[in-house]
Amino acid sequence: MRGVIVGLSILLLMTAALSGYLLSEVYRLQGEVSQLTSQMEELKLSLREAENESERLRGEIEDLISERDSLLEERDLLEEKLKAMEEEKAALSSRVEELEEALSQYTAEEALRIGNNLTSYYDAVRARYGLGGEEYGKGEYPGVMFAAKLAYHDLGNPCWPRIEEEFHEALGVHSYQAAWRRLKRTLSMIGIEGDMDAVEKVGHILDFLHEHIVYQGEVDEVIRAPVETLSLGSGDCDDYSTLAAALLEAVGIDSAVAIFRDAEDNYHYMVLIHLNDLGVYNYTYYDDLTAYGLGPGRWILIEPQYRIERQGYLKWFNRWTLEAAAEVD
């Protein structure tokens, strides 16, 4: 019996100890539950705050999206306006260029135009001396000699004393001086500079002729002085050649007016210049024209209606045979 009692006592003690442990564990777990509950409340609060912040951010995002869409629409409108303005600018720029070109052309025409005074002088010269009015040697062409003399006159040299005296008495100026002033003005417009070599000068003069003088035929053969052709802005082959020869001579390139004939007996005026070569450009030349009254050495054939890069156009130049030439001196 005593053993039973002892066993029961031990059992009771163990039960009590277990109960105490369980109770302690319960308290501990209750503490953890309480702590977790508190943490859950805090998390719920944080979640609510996060949801509120998320809601606020969504509102801001919607506002930003709306603002972005408005800005994109505004950008599209501005791009359309910019495109329209660029088109308008291009149109205005084109118009400005046209007006500037027209003004430049008008200014050039005004600068090169001669009045009735000089025109009457050249008419008188042609009436008395032009195209056969003077005596020429055998094989000499009056037109070539007359053209060279007109070019020489416009370079500032008196050529027909009787008419010159009449002109000066009537107007108080010399015709050759008035003509030379216009030729110098032309050289300034062409842009000839002192440091240019001969080939550059030839190129600039031919460019000027190509851009400012238009080929036009005439009813009767009339050889016009260089300043007349500049004033008119047009001329035929003899007018081109007389003007070109004068301009080339004015920049220090010895020049001559020449007449040519083809197999069909067509006649054509061109220019000869006393140069060894045209640099990189092709060209037709004569090594000796002393038989035609020109100085010794190479003479290059120049078609004044072509730019310098076309002077080697053999199909054209090979067509012509030189008939006569006269230096501008």
C-alpha cells in the first residue's frame, strides 16, 4: 500500500510539475500571441497607410498621364505649327533669293547701261568706219579689224580722232574714258583679283559672259562695242568675241578677235588668247599665227559662249578653219 501511495505521490508531483510547465508555456504562448496580435495591428495600419499612399500615387499617376497626354497633344500642335513655319520660311527664303537675284541683275544692268551719248558715238563710228569704211590689206577682214579696234577703244584708247573731237565738243567728255569706266566696273563685278593666275581670270570672265550675256541674232551685221553688248545684255558671236577680247585684254591677257569658216561657208567669230595652256582644262591652240599678223608663240582658241571647262569640245572647235585675226592693240 505504501508503495502505491508513494507512486501516487510521485504521479501527483509529476502532474503538478507538468501542469506548471504547461501553464508557463500557455502564458508564454499567450504573450507571443499578444505580441503577434500587436504586430498584426501594426501591419494592418501600415497596410492601410500603404493603400492610402498607393491610392494617392494612383491619383498622381492619373494626373501625370492626363498632363502627359495634354503635352503630347500640345507637342503635336507645335510640330504642325513648326512644320508650317518651316515651309513658310522656305518659301520666304526662296522669295528673298529671287528678289536678291532680281536686285543683283537690276543693279548690274543699271551699272552697265550706257546712255544715248555713247550709243550715238558708236553709231557714228559704224556709219563712217565700220565694216569696210576704212582701207584694209589683202586677206584682212574688215569686221575682224573693226571689232578689235572697238575693243581697244573701250579699254580707254582714242581710235577715231575726228568723231572723238566732235563727241568731246558736244558733251565735254571723251568716249573712250566713259567706256573704260564701265569696263572697269564690269571687272569689279566679275570679281577679278590681282593674285589670280591667267587661267582663273579666263574662267571668271567666261562664267560672267555665260551668266549675263544672252545670244541673240540680228537682221543686218552690226558689230557692237563691248559696253554696248554689256548694256544690251545680248549679242551675236562677233559681239560676244569683241566683249570677251576686251575683258581678257583688260586683265593682262593678250587677246585677238578672229573669224572662222566651216565647210558650208558659215562664218563664226571667236577669240584667241596668247597663253601656253589652260591648266587642267582641254583646249585647241595654234603654235604660230604670225602669218595672220599675230605675235609669235602659242595662241589658244576661246569660244566666249562656253565656260572654260567646255573649251576642249573638239566636235565644235574642229569644225572651224581660221580665216583672219586681229590683236586688240
